[in-house]
Amino acid sequence: MSVDTATVAKIASLARIKVTPGDLEAMVPELNGILDWVEQLGEVDVTGVEPMTAVIPNTLRLREDITNADPLTGGGIRDAVLANAPAAEHGFFGVPKVIE
Amino acid sequence: MTNLTDLTLTGIRDGVAGGDFTATEVATAFNGAVAEAQEALNAFIVTTPEAALAAAAKVDADRAAGKPLGKLAGVPIGMKDLFATKGVQTTAASKILEGFKPEYESTVSQKLWDAGAGLLGKLNLDQFAMGSSNESSAYGKVTSPWRRPNDTAALAPGGSSGGSSAAVAARIVPAATGTDTGGSIRQPAAFTGISGIKPTYGRCSRWGIVAFASSLDQAGPMAHTVQDCAVMLEAMAGFDAKDATSLDMPVPNWEAALSGDLKGKKVGIPREYRIDGLNAEVAKSWDEGIAWLKDAGAEVVDISLPHSKYALATYYIIAPAEASSNLARYDGVRYGLRDLPDGANLQEMYAATRAAGFGDEVKRRILIGTYVLSAGFYDAYYTQAQKVRTLIARDFEEAFKQVDVILAPTAPTSAFALGEKTNPLDMYLGDVFSVPASLAGLPAMSVPAGLDSQGLPLGLQIIGRPFDEQGVLNAGLAIEQRAGFSAKPEKWW
Amino acid sequence: MSDYRIQGATGEWEVVIGLEVHAQVTSNAKLFSGSATAFGAEPNSQVSLIDAAMPGMLPVPNMECIRQAVRTGIAIGAQINKWSRFDRKNYFYADLPQGYQISQLYHPIVGEGEIEITLDEKNPETSKKVIGVERIHVEQDAGKLMHDQHPTMSYVDLNRSGVALMEIVSRPDMRSPAEAGAYLAKLRSILRYVGSCDGNMDQGSMRADVNVSVRRPGDEFGTRTETKNVNSVRFVMAVVESEAKRQVAVIEDGGKIVQETRLYDPDRNETRSMRSKEDAHDYRYFPDPDLLPLVLDDAFVEEARASLPELPDAKRARYEGALGLTAYAAGVLTAEVDTARWFEALLAATATAQNKPEGEVAKQASNWLLSEFFGALNKLGKDLASSPIDAEKAGQLLALVGNGTISGSIAKQVLEKMLETGDDAATIVEREGLKQTSDTGAIEAAVATIMANNADKVEQYKAGKEALFGFFVGQTMKAMAGKANPQIVNELVKKALA
């Protein structure tokens, strides 16, 4: 499956990565090269094969419903949460105003 | 007195414990070596000599007070800059995390500090662990300490754990952490003549490690010897309740059970890995390895891993897909770079930030990942890849009914020059021998086997059954004992 | 078959409605992190590193959230999927720190179930309808954005980010605003009975996405629109009506309905298209690689089942059957779990105080609660939750009536005093001397006096005006200041008029 400039532009938009027309020019052949190459998977007979769900057999463990049981996974750490924020405002994360 | 920086991890551990030298002496020696090499190799993004000294001081004090010492007491290490270190910048070698100082410590690094190790600094890597040459870092390429004789061309240390491999090989750190998603511990270890092991998926916790591809990422040690790797892996591994994919199994005492005696063991040689046009020297190294393992008492068995040739394509669909989603959080809202052009709205801020913050290879993989998951293509690419992955895992399962470990080359070539591989696809092809074990979640290690005619290291790879790191380490030890690899890069920096 | 129709310019239109309800799960901690879930906390004070999507963070599911989803599924008679899986729904928004929501698209934890609704309380038997539920799955809630705190910035609060939600998806079985309203009210009631969600729509713990389409009766389903985050039953009904009318107008004007997401504006009572959706959403769902498949064993499901209280439909049937209440009364009493529980406490107290089986005093308790008590509470601007007296005290009051200590009309007075002072009935009756008398002699004398003073009416009664019987009884009761035992008054008046 080949991609053209329009498709790459659309994917870049979905991925929220701004691309200039110049970037696009360069990307299209690169991506096509890679995508053409991975196409080969289509030739594998996968009849009756389930997609891999767990690499190494393991079961999903559920945890107890205890608030802040582990300080590393609990809340009440607002300062830490905001410590690296580009625009922290009165305890909130500030972002450009959104109009819904 | 021995040059402290020539010591192995084990040598340092034993020397400190035995009082031959102090931890502070060790830390000081390595701090010096790090500083000396930084400009030339650029192995570190951030150096933390004070932290190394502080950890050493504590060990010395504990020892003086007769307190019990941890498994790695007095060993200073390099930490790949993918592990969150509290209060110390963690960048994943990307501009998008420049200046990010985590308020938390990754599980694996915490375990290392608890074991008495010290932090020499955060090691450079391919950006977001995506790469095989450490050329995609936003903080500059890493130059391998190895050079071809009479040639000053800068060589790649491998990737993505290129800072780790360069630092260990150059003896500016005795050991380093790496992560391996498609070969990022094993291949750089092979390129620089050191040892490195990727454990069974789930053996080491991924909590606090910047995620690249969740179903593939694994942390592991990189050091000079198999024993070093065993010691360090013991300290790094273990169940973590904060990681739902973590294995709830006790950590075996790998060091104690190390043995190069492979009597009764069967080694599988996968015929599909003898690819068309396989580099003659790599092939020769492989054959040598087979002979060594036979010598160690193993029976050599020819095996087939029929779907091997599809492993790379499978990997380069699954890993980018997972990465495209894992990297969505880097958006300039809560941490890291924010690029807010005049008048930009929220979505425009995202697009500008990510364009400015991500390097080319990262963008490439995010786009591929986004594409293969997108409507209309999901089944053809992603679902198909997940099914082929099942087949690849089954190939290994079948093989392990006949053999205990598998021997293969780690990489199809020795180190190439920086700047040599400009085509991304070309770079991906170098992962041909390492991705299958990643896809199947199997423990796999690389040990140095010898030098090629260019005077550059070649590595051999041992792949084992799930949870059988011991089998892998033992086979690695058998090779190490017979390979007699003692070559060191000449110090040109 | 509903006969609700939109009258368009060119004829009649049927409305097809489906509801997707997001219900916040009642649990201490969030779905994938240990942060608290309580409403109304300081911004970003209930946010963990995981909720803030810091680099390297990983989700670990909360057993209680899973359990609540299973309990809810069992409560609606749904199939519990012992194997289910989490998927990532990828999109970018400031309230979604990970850049994806962990949800369950392909393999939800609960399969098909159903909810029975009653459209006419007064005729429950003939106005029932079963609305199908397609599935329930568990997913993360998003954070909150505030837009009016700053001129150029929006503020993000992640307290709600990561709280567990159950998404309950109905089949498109509803055909009128009333059906939609009844379904939502019944679902809310069930959730509150089960205790898996508090149903506080004004706090946002339960919200509905309303899917509406129109068609000519008998035609294929039309294109639907989705109006998101509607947070009251009343608004849901209003959305159905206004959106259906809008769609009919568009179609009759020659236009086509665009499948889109809309928002409801309660001030204008209209829906409008959401601006921000430039590119059609491609969520690129794929199984979350940080989580293994969720496998539940039989013991887990059985424990969940055993933990359920009596549910509204079963309770209503029991009230009608074993307790002999009318369908209407049973319906009203069981509509809300708090009412039912209060009633059952009252019933127990009443039965104990009168030393009778519950079946015998149920009607008394039910009638009193529905006609006397609710009215009295209403007058004070209170409800059951804020009632100054508890079921125990109410039961004692009813016992005093039941054993003849006071009459029903005196009981009204006593109730007022109880509500005022919080004192118990016996104390008030004693203090104010309100005991009714069964002193036949005194009553006879009163009757005689009434008869004597109303000889003309006695004549009329004897001549056939039977309705006057009540007059004599009433006058006698008045003369005795309400304290005469009404039964005895009746007997004696009858005797006197014979």
C-alpha cells in the first residue's frame, strides 16, 4: 500500500506533528520504502492463528481498592505533579483557551 | 595498584567488600575517566560526579560501621537516560524532555541504588530508544571508543543503548543499564565487545522507564563479563506490583549457579539465520561459537525457526504502533517542551511542540505506527503482525522442545561508521537476528566472540527459554571462557 | 408500541433513541491508580503520577471497579464475559493526559442485558416495556477543562482523570422522550440499588450521550446524531424532542442529517454541532500492551452475584405479592432505593411495635408513608434523607394508631409535633393528653347531645338521607376533641340512629 502526500499529511495531523511541505516531500518516499517492505507480512498464512495477546504467559493481577496505598501510585502530590509544568496556574495546568 | 577503572563490576564489588580499596576511591577514579572521555565520546548527557561520591561515601561509612553491604555496594554505574531518576534530568535523548526532572525514581534504578550502586551520570542513547547507532540523540551522537586500526573515522557504538556500550567499553563505567526492545542491549554490546543480557519479558519492572514499545521493552545490564551481568541482573530484576506485566516469580541466584559446563545440554542452530549473503566473518564467528559450546559439553542440534524472515517486518509494525500511542503524552501540557506559536490553539500547540521536540527517526516511527493502526489498515498490518508474532513465538516453543538454548550471531556486521547508514530501512535490517527473541519475550544475551579483520568486535547471541536466564548465562559463560576475548579499544581520547 | 410521533410538514415521523450512559463507579481509588475519587477536591490534589501520564507510568487495574461492573451486569440480567480486554482509544485533548483513554472496545466485560421500564405509574401492568442493553464496559474518565478562569488560557484539572466509568450502551429500542426518560431513571435507580454508582447527575457522576434519529414509521433507521454529556433526565427528554424536531425540519427542507456530535444548550433548549471536530475521529483502537487480558473466575462472579441486594423489580413484585400492596404503591416505594429502605425500616418497626407480621401492617405503613408522611415532609421543605424523625419513631407512631391509643386524625397532629420537636409519639401523646378514649359512656353522652341538637337532621337521615351518617360521626368526634375511638363512635351513632 503506497502513501501519497495527502495521506502522509493526514497521518501527521492525526499524530499531531506539524509537517512542512518540504518535510512531506522527504517523508513520502521514506515511509513508502518502509511500508512496502513490511507488506511482505501479507504473504504469511495465518489461518486459524490468534493475534498475540500476552508475550509471556501471565495473568492480569487486580489490585485492592485502597486509596493512596503506595505513595508512588497515589494522589495528594499536587506539587510533584505540577513541578515540570510549562504553565502551572493556581494549581491547574494552563493551556491555550479551548472553545467547545 | 590495579587501575581501578580496569576492574570488572565483580572485581569492584569484591574489592570494596574485602577492603582492598574504598568505594570513594572507585567513584573518584571513574568520575575522572568520565570527565576525560566526555568530549570525545559524548557517552553521557548529564554527569553526576557528586551523586557517585555520595553513594560511595555511604557504602564506606556502612562498611566501617560493620553494616551489611548491598549486592552492588561500591559499584558506580551509568544509567541509560531512559530511566527516570528523581531530581536528575531525564530526557530519553529528546528535546521534548529537555530539562525534565522526574519527581520519582524508576523501580529498576531504585533497586540498583538500594543495592549500593552509585550514579555516574545519565547515558546517551538513540532518541526514545529508537535506533541502532546512537545517531538520533538530540544531545549529539555517541562515538564508539573502538576505531579501525590507523583510521580515525568515528564508529557507531550501536544502539539504542550506545552511550551505555561506549562507556563500558571505554572503561569509564564498570557497568551500565540498557534497555532492549528489538536488540538495543545486545547489538551495542556486540559492536563494542562487551556483554549484555535482555531478560525474559516481565523479569525487570518497566515502571519509570520511558516507554517505547510496551510489549517489547525490557531493562538489562551491560558490563564486561557474564558474571557481571548475572550480578547486576539479580539486583535489577524482581516483581513490581506497579507494573501489570511484571513477572511474579522469585529472582534466582544467577551468579551462584553460573557454570560453563554444558554437559547434557542441547544447543540449537537455527538454519534460517544463515541468511543469503551472511558476512563471512560473522559466519565464521558463529561456527567458532558452535565449536566452543560443543567443547563445553553441549550437543549441537540443527533447528528450524520457519518464520524468522518475517520477524523484522513484524517488529517494525508492532513497535512503531505501540510507540505512536506511548508517545502521545508528549504534548507540551504537563511537562517537557512547549512550543506555543503566536495565536496557536491547543491542537496547534500539540503539532508545533511535537514537531519541534521529536527527532526525525521518532517522527518516522510515530507516523508509521499511526498509519498501521488507522482505520482501514489495522487488520492488514497490525492484526496480521500480531498473528505472525504468535507464529514466531510458536517456532521458538517448538524449537525448545528439542534444545535448551539457541546460538546465533548478534548482528549481521561489526560496527559501521557514524553517518554511513543514511537509509532508515538499511538501519532496520541490522536488527535481523535480535528482534525475534524480543517478539517472543525470550531471555537473550550477547557475549564478545572475537575481532573481525577490521579489528572490530563481533558478538554471539544466546537465546533461552522463558525464565531460563540461567541457561542463557551459562552458555554465555562457556563461550566467554573459550573465546578468551581480552581486546580493548585503544585509548585515543 | 409507542405512538409518539413528530408531526412534520409532510407527515408523521417516528423517533429512534439509544442512550450511552457514562456512570462513575463507586470506589475508593481510581481505575488504574491509587488516587482518591471523591468529588469536589482541590484541583489536581487527587492526581497520581499515573493519572498525570508522566513518562514511564503504568496502569494496574482496581479490583473493586471490575467487581462493580460485574455486579451491575448481573443486576440487568446480562451475560458476564469472564474474558475481556482493555483497548486504547487514541486522541488528543487537554483533559486526556495519556493521549489515549484506556477503554474496552472489542471485548467488553459485560454483554447483552435488559432493563424494564414502566411508562405510567398508575397503570404499571399495561405500560411496561423492555429496553435492551447491548453492553457495559469499563473505561477511564477524563479530566476537566475550565474555560472562564482566564482570558487566554483554559485550566486543566486532572482530579477526574482516571476515575472508573461504566459505559452502559442501550439498544436503539426507545421511541419517545418519555421512554428515554423512564429508561434513564430506571437505570439510575438500579445503579443506586446496586451501589455501583451514586447517580448524581448534577455532580457529573452519571451522564448520557443521546443518540437520536428519525424515520417514517416502518422505514429503515435514519442517520443518527449524538448529543453528548446530557446531565439530567429532564434534559435528556428535552434533547430527544428538540433534536428529533430539528432533524425532521432538516429532512423536510430537503437536507440530509449529518452523523455528528452535538452539545445541548439548556438555556436555548437546542442542540448545536460541536466545533472542534475537524478531522473525523480515527481512534486507532488497539489492545493496551501494558495490560494483559482480564480473566475472571467463577468465584469472583458468584461473590458479585451474592453481594447484590434485592433489586427494584424483584422488590416491587414482593411488595405486591407478599405484602399485598397495590401495583402503584409498590412502584412508588421501590422507584428509589432510599425510599424502599426507609419503608422497609418503617415496616419492621411497625410490625415489631404492634407484634404483628409485616404482611399485616404493610398497607398501613405504605398508606401512611405515601399520603401522610411525604406530604408532611414536603410542607417543611424536607425529604426522607433530611427527615427529622427516623423509621423507628414513625413505626412507634403507627403502632399507637394500630393499637387504638390514638385515632388516625390525632396521629396527623402528633406527626406534626414529632417533626417539629423530634420527640417520639408516646411522649407527645402523653404530654398533650391526646389519647383517644374508648369510654363508651362518654361517647354515648356526646352522641346523644349531637342527636338532640340536630333533631332535624336525624329526621332527614331516618327519611333516607344516609349521607348524613358521616355528619353525626364528625360532630361527635369534634365534640370529643378528636379523641374518641372512631370505631366506637361509628357503632354508637349507628345504634343511636337505629
